[in-house]
Amino acid sequence: MNSPDPFRLAARGEMQFALEPPGEGADFARFDFRPTGPVAPGVFSLDMEHLAGPALERWTCRSAAEPLDPCDDDTTRGVRTRDLLFIELRAAPGDDIQSAAERLYRRLFDQMASLGFTYIVKAWNHIPDINRGEGDDEVYKRFCLGRARAIDSAYGDRAMPAGTGVGFSADAGLQVQALASRDAPLYIENPRQVSAFEYPRQYGPRSPSFSRAVVAGPGRDRLFVSGTAAIVGHQSRHEDCLVSQVEETLRNWQSLFSATHRATGQQAGFDRDGTYRVYLRHARDLDPCLAALAHGSVPLEKTTVLRADICRPELLFELDGVTALDPA
């Protein structure tokens, strides 16, 4: 099965998303999905294999962002405007994942507090060797426990942000990237799914700490969708069937779009004003994945595909992204 030509042609391109209207604005942050060396201020990289789609993602806002002062240990980087903060934190390769998650999230909360930012809009967690281990010793479950301990200590009773948690090289260190704001977002849950923070005990000593989606921005007109997979209720569906998992995941997105409309009165959907990231367990599944996404009306020219492990071993595919909302 061949993937659509426009998608292949976009592979070296750049996609843009305006964090706040108007569409044309100053650079806020750029994401480089290609293997890179040292990066410039305001440019952030992901240590994942880029499989297809735009290799660069650019976020804009009304005012140019200023880089944060570098930390002494050079493990924390970020940019900010008056209303928005993006911050990246990294642990050293080989660090205990539970301790690293708690330490990085505590540092994130400290940085936010020192700069006057109160709420995480969305966090992207890139977790080395995410599926290794059995039972409560599984890396992802231990990451969730460390993150939850930091949240309990420093984030209080604030609602959970949107979030993505995917796996990458076992030789890398935990990487956390987060977008924060001064104003409280609107939190959206999916009626088709049990809220992640209410998962039963079988998924670990602490449930994953994220909401399914968040509406944020000065006009509450930007929808940040968490990493979403083929989960209905709290159970995985269509084990080992990539196309069926993509289709189930898109049904979850449509359910979130409907929930967002009910909550805000604004229309949500896949469109060319958004940016989307696919996390694919097996590179060999790229072509059927692209075909299923195109059939589901996902704009492929605004979609980057990365090789990553999903938080459950039976899951093959995950999709996250951000899109603009339109008044009804």
C-alpha cells in the first residue's frame, strides 16, 4: 500500500501553529524532529526517529519569546512570553526513572512558580525503555508514580494537564517538555474512556496524571489533545491490528471534538490550522498508518510520524496534537 504523495513531498517541510490569533506572529518555539547536535535558543529536539511528514514544527504567538536563563547543570531550557512558558527538562541516561520523574517535575513546578506561571497546559513525556519490566516494576508505572509524588507535593489540587507519554531509546534520559500558562485552562474528558487519573489499580500504584484534552489560550480557542490510542473505557482494543487501532483512535478524537463543542460552543475537528504527531511502534507499519489517517481526514501535510514505543505493549499507534477552535 502506497502512502499519499503530498505527504511524502512534505517530509522536508515545516508546519506552523499559532498559539494565539492572529495566524501570523512572532516565533515562540520550534521543534526539530531530525537528529541534531547542539540546538539554538528556542529550538527543541526529540530523540526519536523521524519517519515521515514535516521535520520541523513552528509555534507562533503575538510577541517574541525570550529564552530562560540557563540553569547551572544545563538540563533545563525554555522560552517565555508574558502569558506563555515552554520548558524542557532532561535527566541523565541511566537515572532511576521514578526518581528522575519526581525530580524533573519538582523542578518544573519550581521554575513555574518562580516565573509566575500557575498551570500546565500540556506535558510531553519521553520515557526511555517505557515497556521494560513486569507488574509494578514496569518503567511506565514507575514513571507515573514519581510524577504523581511531585504533583501531590507541589501542584496541589489543580486539575491534570493534557499529556503524552511515549517511549524512546533506552540509551537516552527522561525528557519532559511542558507548556504552561498563567490562566486556568478548561479540561475536557472523553465519554468513551475512563479518565486516565481514575484508572483501576491494575495500571499501577498511581494512575497516569493527565486529562484527555485541554482548551487554552487567551480566548480559550486552542485545543490541546493528549496522546490518544485505541483505548475504550480503560481497556486496549484491537491488539496487534494497526489499522483497527488507528480507526479506534480517530473515533476517540471525534468524541473529544464533540465533548469540546458541548463544553465551549466552539467547533473542533481535524483541520489544516492544527499540527499533529503520530507515534508509531513499528516503522514497517508506516504506509498502512498513513492510508488509515488519510481515510479519517487527518491532514497529512500537518502530521509528523515518529518511531516510538507506546505506554502499553499491545498498542501500536498513538496520536496527539493541537488545533484551533472555530465559533459555532
